[in-house]
Amino acid sequence: MAHIDYYFATISPFTYLSGTRPAEIAKKHGATITYKPVDIMGLFSRTGGTPPKDRHPNRQEYRLQDMARRAKVTKEPLNLKPMFWPTNGAPSAYAIIAAQNTGADVGALVKAFGAACWAEERDISQDDVVRDCLEKCGFDPALADADMLTSADTFAKNLEDAVLAGAFGAPFFITDTDQRFWGEDRIDDLDACLGGKL
């Protein structure tokens, strides 16, 4: 059975625009998927990346244009400059880790956090927002506080795993055959790879 490690950041607009497609593709191909939220700024610093605010204006302008185009392609509402960004992604990441540890699929939860940040002007570092996203996706809101030490350890380990596996941005997909796909716009390539077409 094929497997996908999905490295992402809850504060990443391109993670948000990926929606639930990674889970749908995994299901289509009978693959398993492990969601691995990471500290994206930590990943940038470890792999030669630059935070958006520190990039050359040319890169910043391109990023905004690309975000707007990808939002149209994916048909997802998107605020290019949300009120609560950047913010601390750890609380939402911990909640996703705790939810995944229940054995449930967390694809909709990942999307919910992205939508809260990028479409709903909500601060996903806040406990009430984390609990609301959990509840909207059918999870016990108490997972926001469940076994936080384990979630924190997993979050830190995910960053190490990402660096060792070759990831450098988000979203980043790595198959069990070490095929790597960076970006929301490479999800179709992931699909083709799992289908034996790439």
C-alpha cells in the first residue's frame, strides 16, 4: 500500500488552498496519509528559505499574484492579507496531532484551520478558534488541550523529519518511494505519480 507523508503549516495559504484534495487522492489510490504539521519558519531557516516579509519585493509581489490565481483555480475564498497573519501555528498544529492520534482522518480539520486564517479573519492561535474548528469537524473540542506534551514533541519531531526527508516548504508531499512534490499546484502530479503515470 502506498503512503504519503504530508508536511504542511496551518498558517500557509497554499496548505489552505490544498483543501481536502490530499486525502481524496490518497483514498483514490488506496494509499495511507500521515499529516505532519511543521513550524514553517523553522523549516525555512533550516533549509535556506526566507520568511515572506523578508523576501525581495519582486518575490512578495509574485507570491500575492500567485495566491490570487490559485484561489481562483481552487475556487476557495482567500484574503490576500488576513488580519491575523502571521500568527502562532502551534496551537492548531497540536490540535491536528491530537485529532490524528484518535485514528480519524484530519483532512477537513486542516482545511478548517486554513479557512479560519485565510478566509474568515480568525486568529488560529486562540483557544476558542481552535476549539470551534475541532467541533465543526466532528472532534471533541477538548482535544485542544489533550496530551499537549505528546503533541509538542510530535510537532518538533515533524520538523526534524521534514528536514531529513528533503522538505523545504509547505505543502510538501513525500511518497514511500521518495517522490517529492512541493506546492498546492503539484497535487495533480502527486495523483499521477500514485496512479503510475509519472
